[in-house]
Amino acid sequence: MHKGDWNYIRNLNRRVILEEIVKNASLSRSELARITGLNKATISTQVNDLLEQGLVIETRTEALDTPGRKPIIIEMNENAGFTVGIDIDELSTNIIFCDLKGRRLHQKQLHLDTYHFESMLDELIQQLQTEIGVFQNGSSIPPLAGIGVGIHGIVNNDSQIVYTPKQQWVDLDVKTRLEQAFDAPVHVDNSANLSVYAEHVYAKHGSDLFCLTLYSGIGLGMVKDSVIYRGYQGFAGEIGHMIIEPDGKPCPCGNHGCWELYASNKAFFKLLHESGDEFHTQEQVSKHLETTDAEQEIAEYIFYLSIGVNNVINIFNPERIIINSPLFASMPELLDRVEASLQSKFNNYDELKISGLNEDACALGAAALAFKKFLGVHHVDHSASFPSSQ
Amino acid sequence: MHKGDWNYIRNLNRRVILEEIVKNASLSRSELARITGLNKATISTQVNDLLEQGLVIETRTEALDTPGRKPIIIEMNENAGFTVGIDIDELSTNIIFCDLKGRRLHQKQLHLDTYHFESMLDELIQQLQTEIGVFQNGSSIPPLAGIGVGIHGIVNNDSQIVYTPKQQWVDLDVKTRLEQAFDAPVHVDNSANLSVYAEHVYAKHGSDLFCLTLYSGIGLGMVKDSVIYRGYQGFAGEIGHMIIEPDGKPCPCGNHGCWELYASNKAFFKLLHESGDEFHTQEQVSKHLETTDAEQEIAEYIFYLSIGVNNVINIFNPERIIINSPLFASMPELLDRVEASLQSKFNNYDELKISGLNEDACALGAAALAFKKFLGVHHVDHSASFPSSQ
DNA sequence: TAATAGTTTGCATAGTAAACAAATTAATTA
DNA sequence: TAATTAATTTGTTTACTATGCAAACTATTA
């Protein structure tokens, strides 16, 4: 708990005002005063400061059919900066540029050899420099406001990579290297954390939000009161290694019967494989399922997935759970079967839904994190501007 | 996010100061200034306000062997109030009186017929009035500062009882009745939440704390940054119904293989019963185990308990987990066996320990909650005054 | 005398209320 | 129809206030 002096309260109110400007695409000073409860005079001084800093701009409105002076609209200055979100996965690296209104400006998929960390990093920096150069087109307007990086592994609370199961990275520092290369603040976090953060930022805000990412493993991201839950050392969310089958399949983690051996997307592929066919992409699987009945495999998969979802619900009583999974994206009807399996009396949640962000969630969340840090706000609400390519 | 004005900042600093006075049994104004970073003048005005309100008192110190003026010690005024914590369980109701320094003043065990809610409440109110009368001895000094109530069931965020599995209470209001009877604020919460809160308040503060209560069921209480995690509607922590054995034993909740069917204290009793002997109290069990080898039952119990503990660790990456269990209280050596079973690479926690508060945790937490609300602080640290009977 | 505790005084700051200025629509009047 | 007036809303200015801060001051004690 921090002491309060006039500097503290000034920053607090600045934050409150900025958060509203971010949330509501167009606001006048008097609307800000109404929404925040702050005095009109206070709003004026604070907004004028933000104008001087170039963070926001004034624009005119269309004529209104109400009497009285027309309001001057305050909005984010798009030329004040842009953010970059990077999702470094084993096989492909997803890069998304966003403007300060949260809109997706540019996107690129890189294919880096992630097994050699240093050369991957060199390659990433070089390619990113090219992309930024093209985007800024010679000038340096808008400037780079910050970079967010998602790692599929454990990242501690100081943006340091602790461990990644796929590449076996141990204690590596991507933050410092990128900060030196781009002279902008870099924030690194676990991909599940950034995915849920993206869902949080681009969806209507509730008190809490949980996001299950089902790919080669299972990740759980949790947002409570706009804060990502990271655990004591940033290790939270290793829910894939929740044991749901004692003496079950052996897991590289050292235990038996971990959830992700049964309910990850990879586990589903394996189930199909055991029944004969081999698949490597979701498209192949979807096509296969159109013509072939795989009721038994699907039933088994849903059975185990539902066990874990039941557990998450009983532990957290979440308002909303979002499932980010290629399988569910292509077969949304499976969701009903999961919901039907949640039979416990104590299962209490408000909404279970499928992600609309899918594979881009992590990179978008990374960009949103960079944005949040750049502005110094606590809450980012970009629900008004869904991050389409346009 | 609230706006900041002079009133906000004044309360903020008042809270910071009060929290330090609560935490450190004896502090002078100048020490407060050093600790909080606030100016000496600010401390003086704020402390003088607290003195006027009668919340704190000044006492003299012993002679120090340092030069300079002796400090005036500020401490909580014990005559400013006392709190009551009530743990309403199926068979017995535990009542603890605490002073404003967190010390246990008085304790009483009541045996109420909890199956008839209304008559239980009448009886409770009457007995409590007697207890308070005896304690205050005719006068009304110290006054009753607040009452906390722990319920073994689901309590929503408005202190309303939603459901208790044992007594089958549904949608009942204990708060209003007690507030009318005692003219003091009443706060109701789930017993696992209050138990972890007690551990938090009476232990050295860390960033987070998790407490597993193993009695007839299993409860999980979570404290993060001094805030009890309650979930969306206050239903969080129903971890006893986490499924750890698919198609396992049937549970009244509607599912199969819930954790508490395998790892609650009751489940251990059942295991022993299945092997021949029947026990009803922990003393009987402890005595039995002194003479009889029950290696097989213990091994099975530890096996299932460890699965759930593994899951908690992987989901939360907690700093500390506390086990509150009659079995572990009488056989602390079992803890090593649990720790030995946590084999996952990802198991990351700092400390797994056995509760020192045991059956009193809930009532102490209830009293601490009442204290917190009474003072209007966010953090309560009573680690200096372990709540012994003296 | 030196050191430490605590108070007093005057100042700086940022928010507030209220008055004011500006801009715009709607109604009224010439 | 055109000009005037009223009403309404936005945003700024001004005087004021509460509170924290720094520094000077008083009090107390080895």
C-alpha cells in the first residue's frame, strides 16, 4: 500500500481519464466529467496536459440536434505510437502491429528455427526491423510505443524466460536484447496469460475471465479485476499438469495422468491416430470428420475435457470461461456437449464460450500489454474496436 | 477505479498508518513517519485524529539507552472495542472473542441443533448475549466492534447463505438477524475463506497463501495480496468436488470421483472403517494408529491427497500452502510423505506446512474479518500476537 | 552539547464550486 | 423572412480549500 500525496492523486485521476478515453472511442470533456465524477475544471487541466504530451487529440463533431454548444471530441492520437505483439511458438512466430486504439494495423507470420535461441533472436530482430521500416515508411511517425512477447513456457515476474518444454529453453533473456535493438520497452509473459488478456481487452469487461488454450498442451490464463494472475513466481496456470487420471498415461513432467495427455488438441490428434489415421493440421482433421464418424474418439475427448473444465469451475467459480482451441473453432457444436457434461450441483459459472481470437490471441494480448504499460493505465478496454485486419 | 480527491488521499494515509499501528505492537510517531514515508507533520495530524476518535492511545516507554527525547508510543486502544468470531458447524459452534490487538480474550463452544435454522439462531443470539454480558461485566466498555460468522457452505458476496450441504440450508440470512440483535456490523463468509484469512492474519505476510481444510469435506481458501478470493458469486473454493478419479466413487454433487471422497478426513475414517474398525473422533484414530499398523490405508490416503495438492500447486504456483487437518495435526510426520509425492517438474511452491490454528482457524478468521471491516483497513497483520488463550 | 521526538508555520498543489464565456438550437417577434 | 431573445450545453477562469511537505522550532534526554 502506497502513501498518498498530491502526485499520487494526480496520476490516479490521469489514469482514470485515460482509461475512459481508451474505452469510449469519442468523448467530450463534459462527458468525461460526468463519467468520472471529477470536476469539469479538473478534466480540463488534465486533458490539456494530455494534449500537450500529444497522447490525445481534439476533433470536431457532426452537428447534433440538441441545443447548446457542440462538444469538442477527445480521442487517442494515433500518431503518438504503435505497439507490436509477438507470439514466439515452436514452429511459427506471429507478429501483430496495433495502433493506440487497439486496431490491428499489420500482421506477419515468421518461420524461425526456435531451437537455436540466439540465431532465432537475431533473425527475429532483423525481420522485425524490416517490418517496422516498411510500416513507418521512412519517417519515425508513429513511434514504437512498446513490444509485448508471448512465450510458450514459464516466464517469471521479471520478464525472464525460466523454462520452455518444447525448445528446452532455460533461463533466457529476450527482454534486454529486444530493448537494446528497438529502444522501446519490452514485456514478456506466458502465452496463456497473454491470450486471456487479449480476450479480456477485446471483450466486454466482467469481474473475472478464464481462458483455456488447447493446442499441443493446455494452458489456463486468469484475469481478475483486470489483473493477470501470475502466481508466486509466475508459474501459475500449469493446469495441463493437473492429474485427472491416477496411474494414467506417463507424462514428461514426472507424474501420471496429467490432463493435457487427454484433453489437449494434440491428445485428440493422437486419439484419432490410434484409431488408424494420422493428421498434422486442424484442416485435415476437420475434413476427415466431415466424412468419417469418430463418435467414440470425440466422446472420449469430451469426457476428459469436461472433467478438467468441471474442476476449473469448482475451484474458481468463474464468471466466464473461454475455450481457445482449433478443434472447437472448427466444430463449435462440441461446446454443447461439454456443457451437458458439467453435472455437478456446484458447477457455477455464467458463460462458457469459444474464443473469437484463436491463434492471434497471444500476439494481440502481447500488444495490449505493451499498450497498457505505455499509457500507464490499469485497465484496457478495447471492446469497441474488434481487432479485425481492417 | 475511483477518482482521487483530498478525502480519498486522507483516508488512504489514515489506512496506511493504522495498518502499521496494528502490525507493530508499539510505534512512535517518528517511526511511523520513517516506515510509511509520510511527513512527520502528516503523521502528527493523522495520529491526533485517531487519538481523538479513541482508536489509539499514547503510552510511555521504558528508558532507552540512546540520547534524545523518548518517543511516545502509539498503540491500539483495547477499550475501543472487541470482535466476535463465530464458526457455525453442524455439531458445534465455536465462539471466540478477540481484542483490537488480535489477542484471544474468551472462547466458548456451543452445541446447537443446527438443523432448525430459526431455533438455532434464537439460541445462538441468546447464548451470545449472555457471553457478551459476562465479558463486559455490566458496563459496555469495550463496545462490540463487529461480528464475523463462518458458514460451512456457500455464502455469496452479500453475506447471504446460499447453500450448506450438511444442514441443507438454502438462501438464509444470518447477517440481518444478528445485526438487529447486537447492533453491530456482521460479516458472513465461507469457513474455508475465513480459515485461510486467519492463517494470513496470524502468520508472516507473503504475497499469497492457500489453505486446505480437510475435515468432513475439503475446502480451499485463497488469499492474494491480503484479499480473499471469492469467485464470481462467492462460490470459489469448492475444490472438494474436483474430479481426480474418472468414473470413481459417486458423489452427492452428481459427479463421480470427487477429491473429497478420497482425501478428506472423513474419507480416511471410512478407509479405516472398511478395514474393520470404526472411529468417530480423531483421538480414537490417533490411539488406534499408535498400536496398529495401517500402512496400506495411509498410503492410499496420501496418494490421493497428494494428487489434489499437486493440482493446486500446478494451477496456482502458491507461495505457501497450509494444511488444516486433524489427522495432520496429530501426525505431522505425514507431511513429508505428501511432499515426497509431489514429483512433477512444474511443482513450484515455497512452503507446505501444517496449520497451527486447527479447529479455531475459522472463528479467528471471522473475528479478524470483523476487525478489518471495523478499522476500514485493507491489510491486517497480527503475526506479532499469536492468538493463544492468554 | 548532541541527538532524537514531536509541533508549528508557511507554502505548494491539485481538486472544487461557482461564475463566466462561448457556441449552438429553438422560440418569439418585427 | 430575418432579427432577436431565451435556453441549453460546453468549456474556462477565478477564488477557495484541504492536505501533504519542508523547514524551523520546541521539548526531552543521555
